[in-house]
Amino acid sequence: MSSAAFERQIRPVYDALDSGSNKSAVVACDKLLKKQPKNVLVKALKALALVRQQKIEESLAMCDEVLATKPTEDAILTAMMHVLRGLGRYNDVIGMFEEAFKRVPANEEFGVQTFFANIRAGNWKSAQQVATKMHKQFQEERYLYWSVISAILQANDPSTPGTMRTILYKLAHRLIDSSPTPSYLGADRFYLHLLVVRELKLFEESDKLLNSEVGQKICSISLSCDELRRKIWKEQGLSEKELARASNLIKEKKDRNWLEFLAVLDSTFAQSSEGSDIASSVQQTREIFESVAKEDGSKDRSGPLALLELEKRAKESGISSEPSRINDLLEQYFEAVGDKACCFEDLKPYTVLEGAQQERWTTFLKSVPVSFTTKNEVQRVINVDKLLRYGLAPSEVTVETEEALVKAYIQHYHEALPLGAALPSTELQPADDFALLAGNAFVNLWHLSKDYSHLYSAAHFLEFALSKSKQSFLTRMILIRVYRLVGASSLALEHYRALRIKQVQHDTLSYLILSRVSTFSLASTGDLTYPTECIESSQIYLNNSQETPEFVTRAFNSERYSQIPEFINFEQRLENSLQRDHVRIEHLRMRLAHEPISSDLIDMELIELKFLFDKIHYDNRDFDIFPDYQPKDTQSFNQQTLLFGNSEGLGWLSIFLKVYIRAFQQASDLDDTVEEKLLIGDRPKQTGDFDRSMSLRERLVERTEDEFSEVIYFYAVYLPKLTASELTDDERKFEEFAASLADWLEPYHNHARPPPSVVLAEAAKQTQLKTGHPLKGIEIPPSNGDNGHKKDEKPPAVTEAPEVVVKYFEGVKQRLEAALKERSLVDLLHIATLAQEAFLLFTVETTRFKSPSVVKINKLGTLVASFKAIREEASTVLKHIAAELLAVANAQELVESRQSVAIGTVSIPSAQIEVDFVNSVSKKIVDSRRKVVEGISKGISKIVSTYA
């Protein structure tokens, strides 16, 4: 067949794949394979269509057929690259391109693709070797620098030993020296050269590079090179030289880059360690900044801000001789910048004052005229209110003070509101920050008094402010926290969705709604709102794994070497995100409540959770985004509004991973041997920081104090670190229950689990029935009528259930009664959902023993009989919880709560908020609370009826 005729025949396959019609693509491929059964390209395209249809078993056989032909055609290689990536077989991608390059060594593109395949997989050593080979073969200089950056990436890899790190940098240096052209011909090549000589401390060579005319020119236009220059000079102790350079740029070149001001400040105080007269250096620097401030006036705030930073550092160094100078500078800065939105954030680090300094500062702020005629005047009043609030002493933070401040903030809000009356709905209101201040004050009032009416007041007032400024995302963030605290989770979700967060924000901000989201989930009733939210928020991680490696390859092609480590670091931080795995655990907890507990669910979750357990984790969550206007001596807004007062961190994740890995490992027939045989795709690298000599079981049963006390908070910039538990009391008791249950049942699971050969044989049999192809590398042993695993050895002696397990649900009932008396709806839901989770975990652990044949073969009848009392006790308590929740939802309590919600608005001194508006917000809050309570009650009843 001619190539033109074949092109016409295969075109429908490509069109179907491009349009997402994968089923049509498979049909078209099958038609072509009937005519050309040995056409490798058609097989590759069919495998791609099957992968996109999630028909993994069928695609595997087709994929292996294509790889066995060792293809060298571009079209086949491209299709197979997508197939293998979809299967997670990155090592096979490398092997495929390596084989193609070996068979056609003159094809430069095959070499490039082999290099990129290694880069995508993080195989820096192999990538360096491929790049070196390509440089020798094709004599293109960029391949030499590819080899250099690969050696650097390998050296910086955490798994590389320290001694090898130096060797790799020396290799990179030798490669740069061997280049026929100097590195300064390109800024990024020059960057690599500087990076290597800095690491090797070759300061003579670095001086030669940086002092050359070309080097100075590059550093003046390349921020990455200039940053390296700063680091090199700092390590050399050239503070005077850096001071002179930065001062010259500021004075002569009129450079107002804040980095240059920081360079002057750093160099000034670095000279104290070098024996210079620090006082005279500070005075000289002060004169420079004063001249800049005088020259710039109100055009630029760099000079005044630098003077404040200078005075702060001088005070910390003990050389500030004039205590009043900091007040003078603060007042001057406020006079110049007080009508700008940046004023509060600029001055906040410098207003940690005491005694007479604080008194003078407060007096100055109170003397500022209060006017709402123009936007600038409104902004000045906003900054005054923020700074006065931040400077409140602990003795001044009382319920009475906060109530007075709330009234003042709300009054200021309404007085400033008319300024934005003519603004379109897409614009923020000038008065918005007064609403944020009021929200902070309401939250602090609740924190001081534990009176939930203050949270209801906050909700009413902030909803009113949001009706005037629909795009105020900061207002929505406060409302999200407030609604979660009062148990109105659906309203919190509504505002979270209105934020319309995108891309990487799902990693940094999804904790707003997904933190301990299983407490509010109605998945057990079939409502998949929150599980869907978990899946949607996790899309960024899939995009990261697919798109970021392509950005890295583009950076290589365009020789943007300074960007490559940043892209790789970005990819790794997202891939190993702590929030990603928090969401994963929450999704699992909701999935168990929704889906039937089966061996497929247990096996799939077990494999994935074990991968998570071996990873390093990065916390990318953004807690600084909240509008935090609380006094400096109190907890931050974020800390005050944490659900249950605890924030989940690495310790929380580790504990829940251990709980579920142990439970699933015991309930599953998969051991390491079976898992290795059945695993599709490459096993992820173990990047976690743990003792490699310990077995998985040893790591799972190990309990460290760090896991139970991990989170570190800062009350204020000058206060000591405070450590708090990541687990609530109920979560601790749940963990103790899970650990005791696993310890008790472990020997019986080990005895009853079928041998690996039997499990593999069954897997091979099912695969052959499903796809018509045998499972690769597995032979089915002959059957002897007993399934190959008849137990002849004596079973472990049956012991009584641990007291922690037996009395757990009784303890839950007692804690429930206490929560009912305290009328804390969120605590009530927390206790109920954890009790439900404990029952589901018990069901997972005992699933193996439901089969009468398994019990009979393994002689475990006495053990199974002991489950009955525990299950009955759990069912009774859960039914009681469901009944109590339903009573709370239907009884007068929630009706009264609506009245208390409305009454909470009495503290809002405003005639502009209409009664109908207040009533509508009150109704939404009460309805949301009722919905979640009723839903969890019905869900618990459904779970009990299913598994009891």
C-alpha cells in the first residue's frame, strides 16, 4: 500500500483521538488491523485510545507488543510516549528512546528525546551521560551546557551523598572549562559558571568573571546573575564593596530597587563583624537614605521605609542612641504615606513599641483628623484604625473594649460607604477595610467570651458588606471561617466557590474548605458535593505532572538554565504537597462512607497510601492571606478561627496514613511480592526522611511525639514559638482505637491470608478472562481442589479484645452527652463522624472473616464470635447518635438558634441593615446547620443498617 493511501486510511484515527472520540478511534484501528494485522503504528494508536478510555489491562498487552518491535519511526515513538506516560511507565519511555537512539545513532532528535525522557523522570545521571554523548557526536555546544546543568541537578538532589556532590560540581567546572567559547556569551551560561565557582569557592575565578566588563554588564541586566553576585560577595566578606556599589546605584543611578536598599542595610551591619566602626557606618547610611527621602518626596517611599528598617536594626544591635527617632520616622512616614493602602503593612514591623514610645505613637494616631469626604481621607482613617488596633496592650483587649471598637468600625463603614455608591459592581468599596476590621473584632469577641452570638453578628454584617462589594474576596474568607465555626458548612462552600480560585491556588487555598471536611460530609447519604470538591482541587496536581516537565524541556531548548531549577522545585513542591495528601485522606474517609467496602477498594487505596507514606512533604498552604488585624499580643485571626483550634500538619497526616495503611494491609491479600507483580507503572521514589533500615510494619507501629505535637504558631513577630497538638482529643482516641484493633487482629489476618502464589494465580485468571491475554510474567499453578491454601498449621490462640476497643463506643456516647450539654454543634458533628469512621474501620478490619469458608479453614470461629458484641455495641451507640442528631435538627433548639442568630445582630449598631435582610441571613444559617445535622444522622443510620 502506498504511503498516501495509508495516510488517508489512518487519518480518521488521528481525528478521533484529537476530538476525544476514543471509542471511535478503537473501532477505526480494529478495522485497519483486520487488513494490516502487523501494522505497529495502528497498534500504538489503539493502545493510546485504550489508555484514554481507562482500559488499562487491554492497553498493556497492545503496548508490550509495540515495544517488542523496538520502533524507530517518529509517529510510533510519539504515540507510545503518550501511552507509556498515561500508564506511568516513565522508565519504559527512557528505554524506548534509548533503543531507538542506539539503532539510529545519527538521528539527533532521538538523542534529544532520550535526554528529555531522563529529565522528566529525574534521572540526572543518565541525562548527563546522554548530553555528553550528544556533544561528542554532534559537536553542538548547548549539549555541553545540558551536561553541566544535569551534573548540577544531580549534585543538588537530596539522595546524592555529600562527597559525590563536590565531585559533580568539579565535573561541571571541568566541562565549562572545556568549552571552546567563553560562558559570558550568554547570560544563562554565565549564570551556570558563577553557580559552579561559588559552590567550589573558587573566588579568584569568580572575581575575574564579575570584575570583567562583560560580567558587570550581564549582572546589570540579569537578576539571577546579580543575585549570585551578591551571595558570592557576601561569602567573601566584601561588604564594603557591596555597600559602595549599591550606594552608587541609589545615589547616582537613581535606582529605587528595594533589593539595593537591602544590600546597603545588610552591608552596613555586616561590617560590625569585621571590626569596623558600626556607629559611623550607620550614620553614613542614614545620611544616604535621608537624602533619598528628601529628593523623592512623596514620589517614592523607598527612602523613608529604608530609614525605618535602619532604625529597627540599629535598635536590635544596641546602637540606637535616640529612642525618639523611631517615633519621628513613624510619624513622618504616616504623614507621607498614610493615605495609601500599603501604609499599615509597611509600618506593622516597626510598631512593636513599649512604654513612652507606644504612648506617643498612640497619641499621634488619635490626633489624626477623622474625615470621610474623599477616598484618601477614608484610607487614612482605615490605617489609623488598623494601627491603633494592632498596638492594643493585653490589658486593653477586653470584651467591653472590643464591643466599643466594633461599633466604631461599623459607624466608620457606613459613613464611608456613600463614597462608593457610583462604583460598578466589579469594583471594591473604599469602606471595605472597615468591614474587615469589624469582622476581626467580632471574632476576637467570640474568642474572649465563647459567645456564638458574636459570630452570628459577624455573619450578618459581613454579608451586608458583601452585598455592597461583591468582589471582596477577603470578606468571603472571613465568612468561610465564621460559617465553619458555627456549622453552616454549605454557606462556607458557597463563598469558597465564589472565590473562583484557579490553578495553583487549589494547593495553597483549598484548606479553607477541605480542612477536616469529612466532619461536614454527607457522602454516606449519597451527597458527593465534598468528594467532588476534593477531586476538582486535585486536578492541579495532574496538570503539574503533565505540563511542568514540558516547561522544563522548553527551558533546555531555549537555554534558560536559571529557570530550570525553579521549574523543577515548583514541580516537586506540588507533587509532594502536604495539602494534596490531606485532601487525599479526607476523600478516602468520605469514600468509605459512600462506597461499599470491597477488596478492590481496599487494594487500590492500600497501594496509593503506601506511596504517600514514603514521600517527603512540603507545606504550600498560604495562611498569610487572611486580613489579620488582631492586636499584636493576641493570637492571629487564622489561629483563632481554626476548626477545633487545631491545624492539620505533617503529624496529622502521618497518623491517619498509619491508621489506614495498617487497616487496609491487614484486610488485603496483597503483600509486597504480589504488589510488585501487579503494579502498573513505575514505583515512585522514596523521598521521605525515615530510617531505611526499618521495615514498613515497624514504621507503621512506631509512635513519635512529633506526630502528636508538630504545628508551630506565631502569636506575634517578637513572641516565642508555641507548639500545639495537631489532633483533637476525639482524634487521639480514634487513633488509639485503630492501633489497638490492628494489634489485636494482626496475627489472625497473617494466618488467614492466602499465599502470594494463589493471589497471583487468581489475578492472572481474572485478567485473562477480561482481556483474553495472560498476565505477563505470571504462571497459573495447577489447582488441587483446595484453592492452594488449605491451612494445616495451628491458628493463633484467640485472645479477648483490648479494653480500648471494647469501651471505645461507650466513651463516644459519654462525650456526645457532654457536647449536647455544651450546645457546640461542630463538636457534636466531630464526635459523630469519628464514631462512624471507627465503625467503618472495624468493618474493614473484619471483612476477611465474613466468609464462613475462611473462618472454617482457618479455625477462627471463636474470634469471629467475639466480633458480635463489639459490633452490637457500636450499632447501638451509632443509632443513639443518629437519634440525638435528628432530635437536635428537629427540636426547638434549632428554632431557638434562629432567634439567637437574629438576636446576635443587636450588637450591630446600624439602621441601614434592614430586618428582612437580617432574617434572610438567619434563615440561611439555620437551614444550613439543620441540613448537615439531618444528613449526618441519616448517613449514620444508613451505614449501621448496611454493615451491622
